[in-house]
Amino acid sequence: MRGLLDLILPVKCLFCDKPVSSKNIIPLPICAEHERELPRLNPPLCRLCALPLGARVVRRPNEASSPEPDIKKIPPEVPLCGDCRLSVVKFDFVLASYAYCDELRTIVHDWKFNSFKYWGSWLGRRMAHQLEGEFVPEKWDYLVPLPLYFRKLRQRGFNQAVQLAEQLSYHFELPLLKALRKSHATRAQSELKFSERLANLAGCFCILEEQKSKVVDSSILLVDDIYTTGATLKCAADELQKAGANRVAGLVLARSLPPGFD
Ligand SMILES: [Zn+2]
Ligand SMILES: [Zn+2]
């Protein structure tokens, strides 16, 4: 049946027009070659924002001119970018599976804005595979996907972070906890200047009443699709920490890179 469909209605790769043959009922428009070429981030990476550090000098706290991170004392051997050295630490770490390249941008657009939801489990499985060995699942209690505002959810039909978290939950045998709710709509972070991003998000997440007891003293892995400035993840981490979470880390599908990094 699949073979017949391939003949009548061949699905083509988004990037090279090659017909895609697939065992899946709904084949995804990407050929094996382009799938292999999705770029990873080049280590060493900043532990708190997954920025590739390359040959950049990593400043140690005692060499920094601004105050040291004021929540946790970070040992000097942990690789951090200049910004993270100087900012308040919210996470134990942030891990990203891919660099947010043009190909991934096209896929994410098809996934989120054309509402082609089938990318979700495909990307989630790849994300899980890439994160294998990067953290110790047994040390964490829950995977918490970032929520969408209900109107956005209704419009899109699915929450992309939940789709990713479902695959991670399956792969790492960690429970998925929908602990956060988005209490009001926010403007797309990508439309805003860096300085406006935190204000845009202020107070936009809250903890669901019925999950509050689970959050207390727990170790939480936040899950989201794209890391740009990290403002969204930081706001969510803030809320979880205020509610008594012990540790929070971030797992993201892709990390967007500032100019000059790709
Ligand atoms: Zn291709
Ligand atoms: Zn960093």
C-alpha cells in the first residue's frame, strides 16, 4: 500500500526534491541525506546556554569585572560563555540537540506554522537520541514541557514542547509533568529586542494548583523547542524555583546562534 502511494503521490524532500520513501504511514518530507546533515553544535559548549565556545577565552569568576553569579558558586572548570559567567544562574545546565540552522528553521516552520504535527515525534526521537549520555536521567524527577497560551494551542492543535517531551519521556523513562500554565498571551519573542524579552514574559507562567506538591523539592528538566536568548526558559525556571523546585535544567531541540557562529 505504502509503495503504491509512493508511486501515485510521491513525497519529496523539502531540501532537494528527492522523493522520500518511508515505512511510516505519514512520510516526512526529508531524505536520509538531509536528515544526516542536520548540524549539531560544536563543543565545547557553554553549560548554561549551549553556546559553542570555540576558541573564545572562557573567563573565570575571579577574572570577571562584574559580580559573580549570585545563586550558585560555579566551579572554574565548568565551561561558560561570558554572558553566563555574569548572569544569575537559574539552571544546572541547558542541553541543545541541534544548531538552529536554515534547514531546521524550514522544518520547524512546517511543524508549527503549517501545523504539520508529524514532525513532533520525529524530532523528539532524534532529540532523545542526541541527548543520550549527556545527562543522568535517574537524577531527575520530571520532564516539564513549556506551555502554550490556550488560544495558541487551539489554533495550532498541539503543543510542540509536549510532543518533544513525550518522546523524551518514553526514551529516558521519566514522567512527563504538565506543571506549568501560560496565564496570558505574549508577543513572539523573535519580534522583540533583547531588552524587551524579559518584560514581555514577566509573570506569564504559573504552576497548576494540582501539581504544586509534586514540584516541591523536585528536580525538573524543562523542555522546549528553540533556545534563542533563553528568556522563556529562565522565566519558567523562576516560577518552578519559587514553587520549591530543587533543581531545574533545560533540554531544547535547537539552539539559535548569534551572527558569526554558523
Ligand atoms: Zn534531501
Ligand atoms: Zn552561556
